[in-house]
Amino acid sequence: MTRWAPLKADVLDALATEILQRYSKGRVVVAIDAVEPATAEAFASELAAAIGRTSHPVFVAPLSAFRLPRESDGDYDYSLLQRVLLDPFRLSVGTGFVLAGFDAARNLPVEPRWSTGPRDAILIIAGELLQNPPLRGQWNYSIWLDDGATDPKSPYVKKAKPSTTATAIVDVSEPEHPRRVFADSC
């Protein structure tokens, strides 16, 4: 039996349409969560392009741009993310926000580059662990990218249950043919 293989553009366009139908006005934050940050970042760029084709303003920030220095105990500087990106973005027009706070390759903070956007805009945050506290609840819409190889007993999946907390689940086990998964438990 032949397995259905949707085109990536169709899946991205459908997600973009769904997000814009739900959130056509105001500032909206979308999370793209995956076990592999590179997978989330690539998907976020493609989703931003799909949203951009509708002429709706969209910004993308990788969570990796808010890492803590290697010698620290944690992975990410959630306080910095909140302070310079999430809170200012939500304040609307005229408030500057920063899309990157740290250069992980150089293990150094980056000079802030302040951006502004119109009243109706979408911010896409891409990375890993986005359904974990303290981030859970920060998103208007979230997408869990299921690569089909993630161990369901991994600490993150077991604790955060991203496939049940995300707004949408996308199977990316075939990267050029992602499929939307509906995991209703009725």
C-alpha cells in the first residue's frame, strides 16, 4: 500500500492559514518545538516564509540565540528571552525587541539589535524544550515536530508531554513530506 506523502509547501501553507485564521490581529507568539533544535529552526524559517507570502509580518528567533555560557549550569537564559524578546514583543507598536542575545559558537553575548514591528505581527520561536516550564504557556500556538525517532521515555517527552500540550503535531520523519498528525483522545 502506498503511503500518502503531502508536499512540504502544502503542510506549511495549511499551518500558516490556520495560525492566521486564529490570530489575524495583534501580536502572536508561535513555538516550534523539536528534539533537534536545527530541525525546529529550519521548519520555523519555512513556516515564516509561508506566513510571509500572505504579507503578514513575521519574525523568527531561535532559542539557541538565548543560550547560557557553556560554563553555566543551565541550557538557556529564559530570563533574558523574557526580558528582551517576549515581553517587549507583546507590548505592541513602538517597543523594541531583540531576536538574539547570545552567540553559542563564540560563547559570548551579542550586541543587541533592536527590532520593531507593526501592531499585527507573528513571532516564531524555534528550538527544543519549549513545552517545559518556565516556557509552557508563553505561546499562543505551538507545534511539536515528531521525528519518529524520539524515545517516548526521554526525560523531556515524559515530563512535558509535548505531543499532548502542543496545538499541532507534525510528523517530520520524512523531512520533504511532513504530515500533520491529529492525536485527539476522544
